[in-house]
Amino acid sequence: MKRILLIVASIVVAVPLIQAQESMFNKGDKVINLGIGIGNTLFTGSYYTRGVPPVSLSYEHGIVDEVIEKGVIGILGYVGYTSYKYEYQSWGYKYSNIIIGAGGLFHYPLVNKLDTYAGILLGYNIATATEFGTPVGWAYNATSGGIVFSGFVGARYYFSEKFAAFGQLGYGIAYLTFGVSIRL
């Protein structure tokens, strides 16, 4: 807990000292992000093989500007999907996860043409499991779900006024996500 408070205090002190650059995300901006993830937070260990890698689609909208000089607060709608297979001696389960959520972001320009941000996401994970192969006694199919929470940091580099590439690090459908962004 002390470490988290120290990090937050350092950020609060450092942000006003940073020479703010031109903001790449502003109030009223609308951005669609399409990403593919590396490092899944849901399935790890022996006998797991990837089906569909973690993919995500999100929509951002800037709602408040001029926060701490050039910062912008935005809201986010998010959908992520991945699937995996657990197989042991021709028997196993096929798993899939869909995360649907909403969140908030804080954008603050640190470098020209780079939109840097941090955010949080609150969502719902829809998980399914289907048994395949030689059953152990019964055919098993199940659906479950639960609340998920994610914190993340990221950056978008704009190649033009409308097109950018992004990278994002955090906890969610994947640990690391890369993709493209289109400003509407």
C-alpha cells in the first residue's frame, strides 16, 4: 500500500513539472481502436493451446478537457474475445471468454504526435467451456461469468490526423495489446 501511495504522489508532483506538448486527443474526439493481445490473463499452464488470440474493439469519446493544463478525460466502451483449448490424451475442453465493459481514461500529452493515457475498465466476463473427445462419463458444457476490473496505460502514435498505431499495457483480455486507431 505504501508503494502505491508513493507512486501516486510521485505522479501528482511530476505531472505539473512536465512541459506539456500539443494534445492529440481532445474533448469531442471519437476514436475506434482495434487490437490484438499478447500474454493472456485467463489461461496458462501445460496442455493449453491457443484458439483465437486475444482481440479487442473499443470506442473512446473525449468528454472533459483542460484537466491539469492539457489533460483530457474520456469514456470508453470495450469488447474483448479470446479462446483456448485444454487437451490431454485426446480429451479436453474448449474455452472462450468475452469481456464487455466500460471505463474512463485520462489523456495527457508528453511527446509530440504521441497520445499518452492511463485508464480503468469495469466489465463482465462471459466464459464458456465445452468438453470434447472421449468423455470421462458425461458431456460437459457450461457458461459462467463474473465482474472484471482492469487498469492500463498506453500510447497512440498518429501517422496522420485520422490514423494511429497504439500499444497498451495492463490487465484484461491480454497483458499487452497492439493495434490501430481511427479518429472519426
